[in-house]
Amino acid sequence: LRKDSMKVVRGGWDIVARNLDRIYALTMNMLAYSKQRTPEVEMVNLNSLLEEIVALVQKQYDDKQVALISDLDDHMPPLPADSSGIHQAVMNLLNNGLDAVDSKTGVVSLRTHFTSDSQQAQIIVHDNGAGIAEESRKRLFEPFHSTKGQRGTGLGLVVTKKIIEEHGGSIRVTSGRDSGTTFKITLSLASSAEPGL
């Protein structure tokens, strides 16, 4: 600042902003992990919520030169959910997807799918990364187990699973060397938690 070099200031601010995002995500995950909470359920437009999340993470994806593709089901009805909880769960998955792929060739997709017969909504996050080894896959939802080494806290997926289970939903992971990794969240429109409780 003393040298009045805006180029250096802008470059430095990008680093600060990225790390503030990480600190915020870590703090929210620690709070969600340590605190017993009851979801504040209301009728949520899931696709609109996911579009907001995509807008929030888009710059991080652009900075790493990774494609983020969203394909949201036009027939998705409103569903009973805690929007802040779902926001945190999906953010964790998109951040993990970004970490899992290579610059320039990486692709992460976010899809929704509604099945009218079973009245279930699915959120699917897929990346074309190297995949997760079977041994690590077995421990993915254990607290403080991370596949990212020093860069990970081992709380993101634990918190995501906790949030989804608070909604009466489920989360599954499939992964392979040539097929990347897919996380599939399933939520029921007949949620066990009623709006307003």
C-alpha cells in the first residue's frame, strides 16, 4: 500500500479472500460438527438454492480453470428443508470436487433429479478426478479423516452426512480410477421434519 502498487494489492487480496473463505468454511463445519442442532425446515426451492451456491463458488472454479456444469431438473417441486444446512452440505461437496480435479482438465457437475413415484429429490455432485481408493472410501465419513493431507480437516463430509441425516435423507458415494467420484444425496418430499418446527 505504501508503494501504491495496486497490482500487488489486488494479487494479495485474492490470497486473503481465498483464505477467508477457507476459514469461514472450517468454522461453519466445526460448529455444525460440535453442536446438536434441529433443522429450521421450510419449503425450499432447491434449484434456486443450488444456483446461488454455484454463483458463490464460480470464481474459485474459474481461478483454477475447472469447469462447473449444473443441470437442474425443471420439474423439481419445493421441498421441506433447512436451506442453510443444505447450502453448507452442497458447498462442502463442491469444494471437495474442486480439490479433487486437475486444473484445465477438471470438470465438476451438479445435477438435481426428481422422481415423482417415490417423491424423492436427488442432488448429484460428480467430478472427473482420480477417484478415491477403496480404503479411504470406507473411512470417508469418519471425523478428522481426510484424503487431502494437510489441506483437509476431515470434517466436511462428516458434517455433510450429519446435515443430510438430520433431514431424514441419505448420502452415497461411488468412485473409481477411470470414473471419478460421485456423491448422491437423496431427500424425501415427505420429510420427517415438518416446516415451521
